[in-house]
Amino acid sequence: MNWQSEPIVIDKKLLEQAVEHQTGCTAKAKGTHFNEMLYLNLQDKEIVMIDNLWEFKSLAKLNLNNNFIERIWGLDCLVNLTWLDLSFNKIKRIEGLQSLRKLEMLNLSNNRISVIENMDKLEKLTHFSIANNLLGQLDNVLYLRRFKNLFNLTLCGNPATEEDRYIFFIAAYFPDLMCLDYKILNEKIKNEAAIKYKNALEEMRCEEQQKKQADDAEQSQKAELQLHTDAFVEFLNGSYLFKSMFDDDPAAETLQCMPEVADLLQTFEQKMVALCMKLFEVGLAEHKQREMEVTAFFSGHTETVKYYQQKASHILANFEQQHKERLQKLQQLSDPDLLKVEINGGNDENNQLCKSLMSLKFPLISQVGRLQRLQKLSDPDLLKVEINGGNDEINQLCKSLMSLEFPLISQVEDFIKTLDLSISEMVGNFSETVQGIFAQCRDLEDKYHQSLKKFAVATLEKVATDSLDEEEELDMTDDFIMLFTDRDTVMDVLATGHDNHLMKINDRETLLVTRLNAWKAALIKGIQDKELKLHRIRLSDIHRYADYLRKQLEEMQ
């Protein structure tokens, strides 16, 4: 490579040249689109940055070796990639591979990488080469143990591979590995390695098992919380709401020094939690019903679209056969060389006729047919007639496809209206249930507040008349005694706490109902917008296909 050349970024011109080189002709002439390419070779192009590959959605193999690439990025759209060669570049860090879940072979040899990382999503990896890099820690290679399908590994040329324990270390910790550094790992080495690292392996397996269990538990908790959130009842399956009411109530703990308050508070909590649990269970059940309704909608929608697609495919198949025959006919009418061929063919048949009178019938019929074709070939007006007929058929094709599109849209709109009505009814019923349960929560809080106020008044009188018994005095803190020396202060504290508690309840109710209605609106609008977009795409496809067919006819003139 010429290191003095201008740095190159992957652009459309470079991609077109690469495709032309691979296919032997221009992409336009061959009718090849970027999204149809399965293999792309961009080696030795002096590329410094990966870009503009978003059209290559079908690409399975990508060769980018021997370039000046410093960062792995721009590959997010290549979700079908199974083979990627980035060797002999200037890459310092493994990154940008999270979308390549189908990747099986990855070659990062001869770069400047010092750490194996950011490959978690490559679960199908079988071949990995990172030879001649800067890996300094042999333990870092253990990162690759997560790839259960890995059987070919190349690490040679890294500082870490110079350690005496290298071969046995890899053989021990990767028992399923078949090939290391281009050599087969035989069973003798594997057995010796297993004995040598027995204790360390057992300890690592135990740690990995514990980590897996912890990860599974964490994922389970996340999935459960996500379910609760989708049902709009997260953190209602317990005393979360109840406890949150007292988080911003600094005087609550002081007021609980009153002897009667402990039992009152316990009863309040039990009833509040019971209401929250009821709402939680109803919420999950309602969520399940909504999900079933949405699933039924998409199932019916898919069947309807499939039905109309099959009808459209049948129309297109019939038309394409007719169109193919018409193009062949136009080819004869527009190609003067065919006239000479037909005439020469006629002379050959005349000679054959003279040679064999026994087969007179068949050449005669053939000759009659050929004379009819020659008449067509000699009549230039027929070309125009055929093209006009072709255009009429194309126009009829458009009408036929349009006649399928509009009933489809109408039927889908009916599906959406039905879904909207059904979901609206569900949301309305659930909202009423929510409002009813939260109203009960407010009633509970009001009863608690009235009882607390009653106890507070009684305590104020006792403090004022110095009639507290010894047991009550022992339970009173200095803050409590100070608080209950002033009636107005106590009443203000009680009122503030009451308002805060109601605000927490109201906020949670508002949050639930608001999110529920927002979900419903977003669902219906999202479906409507998507259908409108698909409708426009299908109409555009019909017109573009018709234009393509007309252009084919025009090229025959």
C-alpha cells in the first residue's frame, strides 16, 4: 500500500467500483442492487473509515483487510453478516459489533488491540483470530469463554502468548476448542491441561455458575418489573405507596409516640396494602386482556394482508408471463438481424423440402408460419401497435392492483376502528376501577387523619393539664413534649401531613391514568401511521413498477 496516498472513506463511487469488479459489469447494467449483494471485497483500498454500507442489508461476508481503518463502526445495518475480516488495519479497540448477532467468523489479526472486549452479542462466533496484536494479559482471553460455539482461535504474536503456560492455559480453560494458532489441540494436551488446572477450573466454574444465577435472577426481576410497568401498576404490589406517603412527613415519627397511634397506623397500612394489591392484580389481568386484543388485531391484520398479497401475486404472475411474451415479440419486430436469420432459415427449409417429399407436410406448415413472421418483421407499424398494446396492459395492471389496494385499506381501517373501540372500553373500565380504589385509599387516609387528630387533641389536653401517666411520659420524646406545648403547631403539622398523604395518592392515580390513556392513544396512532406509510409505499411500488415496464417497452423502439 502507498502510505502517502490521500486517505479514503467508503463512498458510493468506491462501492460501485467494488461491485463492478466483483460482478464483471456495472451494477446498473447487471441489474444488481447493493441490498442484493452477499459478499463485498474492499481490501487494499487505503480506507480510513467505514461508512455508507447501510444499503448492504443482505451482506453475509465483508472483507476490509489491509486498509488504514482505526475504528470499528458503521456496521450496525449489516445484521446478516456472518464473516468479517478486519485484519491488517490500525484498530486499537474492539467496538461497534453489537448488531452483528449472526457473526461466525471474525478476523482482527495484525492490528493494535490490547484488550478483548465488547463482543458479548456475538453468541454464534466459531472462528476468532486476533493474532499479532498487543494483548498483554493472558487472563483477558478468558473473556472468550462465553462463546460456547468457539472452536478455532488464533492468538499467536501477542505478548501474552509468550508465557510458558500459554498452551496448557488455553487448552484447560477452552476444553471444546479444536484448533489453536492453526494447529489441532490434541487430547493429550487437553488431558494434561485439565489435570494441571483442575482446582482453578473448579473454582472458575463455581464463580461462573454463581454469576449466571445472579444474572438470571436480575434479568427475571427486570422482566417482572417491566411487566408491572407495562400494566401501569409498578410498585403497587406491597407497601411502597403507603411508605412513600410518610417519606416527606418529618413529624410523622414524632406523632407516632402517642400510645394509640401504633395500632392505628398498623391497621391503616394493612388496609392500604390490601387495596394496592387489589389494584395490582386487576392491573395485570387488564394488561393481559389488552395484549390479547392487540395480538388478535395483528393476527387478523396479517391474514388480511396475506390474502390481498396472494391475489396481487397472482395478477402479477399472469401479467409478467404476458409481458415476457410481448417483449420477445417486440425483440423480433425491432431487431433487423432476426429478419436475415428468418430468411436463411426459410432457405434451409426449402432445401430440406426438396430432399424429402415424405416429410412435405411439416416443413410446409413451418414455412407458412415463418412467412407470417417475416410479414410481421417487414411491417414497421406493427412495432408501434405492440408497444401501445403493452402500455394498455400495463395501465390495466395498475388498475387491477389499485382495485386490491383500496379494499385492503378499507378493511384495515375497519380493524383499527374495532380495536380502538375495544381498547377504549377496556381502558375506560380500568380507569373507573383505578379511580374507585384510589378513592378508597383517600377514605382510609381521611379516617386515619381524623383518628390521629382526635388522639392529638386528647394528648394536648393531657399535656396542658399535666395529667400524663408515668408510662405515657416514658414514651414521650423531648421533640414530642415540645411539639405538644402548642395546639396550633400540632394542628398545622397534622394538616400538612394529611395534605402530603393525599397528594401522594393523587399523584399515583394521575400517573397511572395518564400513562394508560397515553398508551392507548400512541397504540392507535402508531398503527394508523404505519398503515398510512405502508399504503403509500405500496402505491409508490405500483407506479415505479409500471414506469419500469413502460421503460422496457420504450427501449424496444
